[in-house]
Amino acid sequence: MKLHYCKTPLGNFGDDLNTWLWPTLLGETFFDTNEDSLFLGVGTILNQKIPNAPEKIVLGTGTGYQRPPKIDRKFSIYSVRGPLTARALSLPPRKSIGDSAYLCLATSSFKKLFKLPNKHKVSVIPHHQTVTTIDWETVAKRGDIHFIDPRKNFFSVFEDIAQSECILTESLHGAILADALRTPWQPFQMGHRFNMFKWHDWFKSIHVDIQAIHKYPILCSERLPAPKRAKHALERVCGKILMYDRLIQKPIRTNSSRELENFAITLQEQAQSKQFHLSSDCTLQNILNRLIECVESIRTQYGNKFHKVA
């Protein structure tokens, strides 16, 4: 069995947690069997770029990047992230359960995080690609906000979230793990990699209604060489013609320290004035119970037994 997930060069905790979560829940030997099969868990990876394999097991995965795959007999779909993914794949509504990152709650090591004391009043988690273009350390200090780097080890990110009173997040799994840890969260949009579809897919799965997400202009702390500025300028023009938001937001200049300071102040104001969110305890428990049932079904089919406390 091959674990299929998004591998980013600099790391992204939401994707990287796959390497710990599934061997923990399914057993270390699970991936030693059925060598030609793929397992798809946490991530937005249901697209036509999935490697060809005789069997693809899907648990709590979402779609949203590129075109969705054509579902055939090679897919064993136990659940998907939300109703928008289910609809895009022509699946019955019962297959829409919730993001499989919630299964972290079935592990003993994750449960220990609830005992950690709060250290940070407000923390901010940018998208793993937005983090590379902005000096977030400086922005956070000026806004009196704790910066959580999504490229860090996933357990370090978990601990930071658990020790925060509330979270501002551009990272979807920043919000999902905050929701799991019962840390109130609030989304914001900035980078050109922000994907509205996957956010609303998740909102609907947890029955939270958020119509508008606070949007900031893309900022850039790094020096942009002339060829890159020209490339981004051309992409912006194409984006306006094609009405493609990700291209329109490409940075074309380096922002001043004053602009970064104003952004820091605005983030602080957002934390003070906007509503924070949590799914209900009942909704969260229902999602977790149903995901655990899916894990039990997978382990039964492949000859393993699920451990209630991993």
C-alpha cells in the first residue's frame, strides 16, 4: 500500500501529518501489504493527477485543485471531506463525513495536547506558500500576535494551536486542527493559493455558515527580480481577462515596512472585532465517530483490528 499525499519541498504540517496519522491508526504493517494500492487521506488531492493504480482507498479527502477524477471501480471511497466534494464526484451524501484530520482526536498523543496551558492570546497561521513571501515574524511582533509557521513539524504546530486562545488562519488545516482542539478560529484570505471551494466544502461538513472571508491584498517582503515582476504582471493581466483570482493576486513589487506594519495592525483589529468560530461539540463527535467507523471497516477488510486509543 502506498500513502499518497501532497509533498511540499519546505514542508506543510497539514500534509505531513499523514506520515504519522495513518501508520498510528491502521498499524505499521498496513502499508506493507497490497503494494499496488494507493491510500488517500488528509489533503485536497482528489484530482486527475492521482497515479494510476488497481485500487485507490479514499478516507476523508477533498477535491478543489484541478479537475476531479473520474470515479470508477478502482476507487474504494469510504468518505470525503464534505458535500461539495461528494457532489463533484457524483457520490451519495452519506459519503460526505468530514476531513480525516479530525482522526487525530483518536490518538492518545493528540489528546494530551488538551492539558497544555494557554501561552498566546492570538496566533496566526498563513498558507504554507504565503509564508515564503512575507516576513511573518516581524508582522506578528508588530501586531502582538504569535506566528505559527505551517512548515514546522506538525506536532509543534499542534502544540502552538493548543496553547492559543484563538487562531487567525489562512491554512485550512490550521482551522481544522484548531476546531479539533476546541481553539476558536477565524479564516482570512491573502495568498494566490487560497482555495475557496475547499473551505466551503469543509464549512458545510461542520454546519458553520461563513459567507465572506476577510481578504487582504497580497504583500511581499522579498526582493523581486525584474524577470519575476514581469512574469507576475503578465499573469495579473491574464487573470483579469480569465477572471482567475489566483493570478490577479500575484505580487509585483516589494512592500515597504510601513505597509507591513499597517497589515499587522489590521490583523490585530480583525482578531478584536470579528467573530471566531467552532463547530458544535455534537457535530465534532459525530464526525469523529463516523470516521472511526470508516477506519474500522478498512482494517476489517485488510485483516487488521482498530485500536480505540492509538
